[in-house]
Amino acid sequence: MVYFTGSDQFNRSIRMIALKNGLSLSDHGLSRVVKSDKGKQTMVPENIPCFTEHEVFDVIGINYKSPEERDI
């Protein structure tokens, strides 16, 4: 649900923060990203299990924002 709520800027920002923390957030889920020796990023195929939006925010490392607060 996180991926589909909020403004475009909020969605881009949360995905950028996730990438800085070695994660990829998409409409398919949250997964780890591994960098190769040449700097190329590869997504680990298995998703990190998150059952609530709060868990997604916790794993990414940011404070939870309700859907109403995601319109920046």
C-alpha cells in the first residue's frame, strides 16, 4: 500500500532513501539490493517480509507517515 499512496515526490523520496539503505521498494515488495565490484546494483530476488506499513517504514529506517501525511 505504501508504494501507491502519497505524492510523486514522497514516492520518489522514500524509494531513494530505501536505495541509500541498500533496499529496493516497488509495487512487488521490499527487497535488498547488492552492489557488485563494478558498482552495479542487483536486487536480491526474495522480498523482505513486511505485514504492515509500519514494518516497511521501520525496515527502510524512517518514521512512519500516515497516508494523509504523504502528500508533500
